[in-house]
Amino acid sequence: MKTIEESFERSRGLFNITVTPFDEAGEIDFKALEDNIERVIALGYDGLLIGGTYGEFAAMSLDERASLFKAVMQVVGDRVLVLLCAAGQDVRQVRDLTVLASELGGLPMVTPPYVTEVKDEHIINFFSEIVPLSKTGVMIYNAPGIGITLSPTLIERLCDVPGVVALKQGDLGLAVIDQLVSRLAGRIRLLVASDLVMPAPLAMGFDGLSSTNSCALPELIYAIYHAAIEGDIRMAARLHRSWYPLRECARRYGQPQTTKAVMRLRGYDGGTVRAPLTGLTAPQLAELTQAFERMRLDPISGIPKA
């Protein structure tokens, strides 16, 4: 991918938020990463998000993040759009990663700087500096869980920055979604940031979805997404309800821990998590396993029985 226009056209559809598999020594397992990427591409996913929040970018060094970007782009090439998360607390690192992501042919994804006393004008100035560094444009990531929550009004102002092509929206209140779709549809691409709540924003007009749990449940997430965008909202809702037991665990114990644990239950290699995160305790894993088995008993989930 080489241009802002191409980024805009391709910033829609179903995106796998790829977990970063760490081996027992704590190093990135690039073979497991490649296997997990090829699995979702083969199923027809439209893109990947690499090194995001649930990719544990905050636990990686700048060199590791750069190596991750390069390794993934070498595997994927131009087959699907790759969102490369350039978020960070150090603006200098955000600059470097944004430039690298663009040079590699990916689309940089950037959060507002998450430091104290940051005002709206600081955020606008920040994006006005960062976005022109990328020849492929920038996706804004509104991530309430890791910093400032961007208001719809501020998001609309940020869309005036040339080169902003898309928004990954983590604040999924229905009133917020209604305002964003009504005012920004067609101007930028709008992606649902979480698969824990996805049918409603898609039905209301969002352009796509990014999903962490698609690492463990790729077929089911694919089915929910396509039912929603094809207008079969009842089927999308029914499919979405089928994995509610796992969503309960994800909310209680966190992602990517639960996602990686379900991947292991399915024979996929999600690796371990890095500190400060910890793996599930034995009781937590038992509860998650039970929830997975209950979900698998529902034939509509499409997950093979043991």
C-alpha cells in the first residue's frame, strides 16, 4: 500500500487483532505469529492489527516493535491491509514508528498522547504533526482503556487534519455511535474497536470491526460480522449470544490472557503474556474451559465439538 487514497479504500471490513505470542523465555515467537496470521487470512479476513493494545505493545521495547512490524509485513506483503500500532507515551517513538509503518506499506494507528494535563488543542497539534509523517495516512485509535477518551466533537475536528483516513472507536455508547455515523460516515472509515459489543455499531453504519477473539474463534467472529453487514441482524445477535460465556470471562479476567488461553484449548499457539500481565490461575482457567465447552455445545457457534 502506497497512498492515502488506497488506505481509505481498504480501511474497512473485518480485522484480526493479532496477539503477540511470547515463548517461555519471553521472546516473540515469530513462527507462531505467522501461523496465526495465515489462519485468519485463509478464512477471508480483510486485514490485521499488529502490536495493538492486546498485542501488548506497552510491554515491548521500541526495537521489538520495529522488528514485529518488519516481520509481519514480510509475511503478509500486500495481501491484506495491515494496521501497525504506533501508539506510545513518548512522542519521539510515535514519530519513528509512524514513519516506519508507512514506509513498510502499512497504515499507522495512533492514540492521543496519554499524559496528564493534555488539552484538546494539544491533541490536535499532536495529530497535525504526526499525520503528515505517513504517506499512507493515519488511523486514529480512540482507546478509553489506555488514556484519554476523545469526544465526538474532538474527533470531528481531528478529521480536518489531512491524511486522517479512519477511526478505531473504543467508546461504543449508542449515542456516541449515532453521532459519529451521522456526522462522519463517508468522510473517514469507522471501525468498531471491540468484538465484545459488535452487532449494534455495525448495524448503525460502521465500516468494519477489529477483533481480538478472532485469534481463538475466527470462524464465529467471521460469521457474526458477515451476518451483521449483510443485514441479518437477528442471526448476528443469535451468533453473538452463543459466545456470551466467554465474553463474561474476558471481561472478568482480561484480554489477551483469556484469548490466548482459548487459543490453547483449540490447539493454536498464542504463547504467553508479558508482565505486568499474568496468565490465568488454575481456577480461572477451569472456569474459562467450562465456558468454552458450554459455548461449543451450541451448534450455531460453528466451533467443532471435542
